[in-house]
Amino acid sequence: MVAVPLLVTVDVEIAPDHDLDEQSEVLDRLRKDLHGFPVTWFCTAVAAEKFSEPLQRLAQAGHEIGCHGLDHSRADDYRHMTVAGANSAIAIATHRIATATGQRPRCFRGPRMTTSRHTQSALIAHGYQADFSVCAQRMDLLTCGGAEMLWLFAPRGAYHPAVESPFRRGELPIWVVNLSSLGVPFLSGMLYLAGLGFMRSLFLALLAEARRTGRPIVYLFHSYEFAHLLDQCQQPLHQRAYISNRVRRYDMNLALLNYMCTSPDVHPMTASMFLEKQQ
Ligand SMILES: [Zn+2]
């Protein structure tokens, strides 16, 4: 039986419209409830500093810390940065995250999943091994602020990108690892919108593809999703249809993770554990 890699990834950014203490507390709660299930935490530099202690505890417990840019602001957009801009942002974010968490990030996911060829050349220069900012063949592009039309034609699974484009196969030493999707992305927003039954079916379809092709399954949720929303007006329209009960959201994510582990060939692993197997 060939192992199917399962990469659960959490984006850790500060959501100013959500309760800040709860955004910190949930990191410790997840560490306990995950019971050693290895997860990759993509942190902005600002979040790494603000939640430094719970993130250090996660790193010490065997989890992986990744880079999610500087501060997730509008300017922190990796699609349109110059070579110098991307280099500076990656250098500063890497240093701040490593200092705050005790672990130097080796994997990157741009805020709102933004990336570019300049970003990837900066990532390579700073020792990164993978960019998780692509979601190939995702159809709901309007609900993702950083989405690229080119995602529709990007290779699925993990691939080496071209020098000219992160969305084509090529010779760069870095890996692109897609967020899984089958028209819709495999992330928690879909879980809150369509429910656990739908996500189990989506997982089974991705599992069938993974068994056939050797591709990894990559799931995404955000740590702030379990903190209370302070300002309803700021919420994007599509998110108003989500299940709003924070406890229910938390339980649904754990239930989905448990369900995915019931297949004996599914092996949960961090991003770096997966990349070591690709060499
Ligand atoms: Zn984010």
C-alpha cells in the first residue's frame, strides 16, 4: 500500500475584527487536541511576534512553522512586488518569524495565497524549499482575494515551477505544493458552507486521485476562525453564509481530521516531512 501524504496547514495571521486573546488561546488548545497530529503553521511576522509563546510550544511539540508574509496588509501582496521588494519582505519576515518562534521557516504561503516569480526567486535565495500559494483548478476565484486566473491551468499536486511563471512546470529548485481542490478548494470555508458530509465526500474524491497519482492532500484552515467576530460589518459577503458558531467550527475541523486518518494509507505529515520524501 503506497502512503498518501496528508498536509494539514493553518494560516496564522492577526484578524483585527476577531477577539485577539482567543486567537492566541486557540493555538494552545489546538496543540493539546491535535494529540501529536503534525501540522504546518504559516505565520505572518506580526502574528509570530504576538503569539510567540504558543507558537514556540507548537514548534517544540514537533509542528512546523512556515512563513505567511509580514502582516497580511493590502501592501503585503506578493503578486506585484519588485525583485528588491520581495527580497526585502522575505528576508525581514523570515528573520522575525525565526526569532519569535525559535524555528526558521522553510515553506511559504503568501497572504491571500499571493506569489510571483520574483517572490519565488527571493524564497530560493533565503533557503526556502516550497511555496504553498497555488490552488490549481479552483473555480471560486472571486472569493479568494489573491486568486490568479492562471491557477485554472496550473499543474495539480507538487511540481517544480518555471523561471518565468510559478504556475507552469519548470526547472526551479523550489517546489510548488498546491492547496487541494476539485473545482472548490479543500479548506475550512467550504466546511462551514457545505458541511461535514460534503467535505468527507470531497476528501474521498481527493484520496482516490492521490492513490492514483501519488499527489499529496493539502487542507487549510485559519486559527482566527475560532475566535469571536467583533465587527460583523467587516465580514466578506460569502463568509456570512458560513456556520458562525465557533465551537461547532472547531469540532467540525477535528472531526474532519479524525475522519481523514481512518484510512490506513493516509499519513499526516508536516510540509518538510513531505518534501524530504520528494528528494
Ligand atoms: Zn492568510
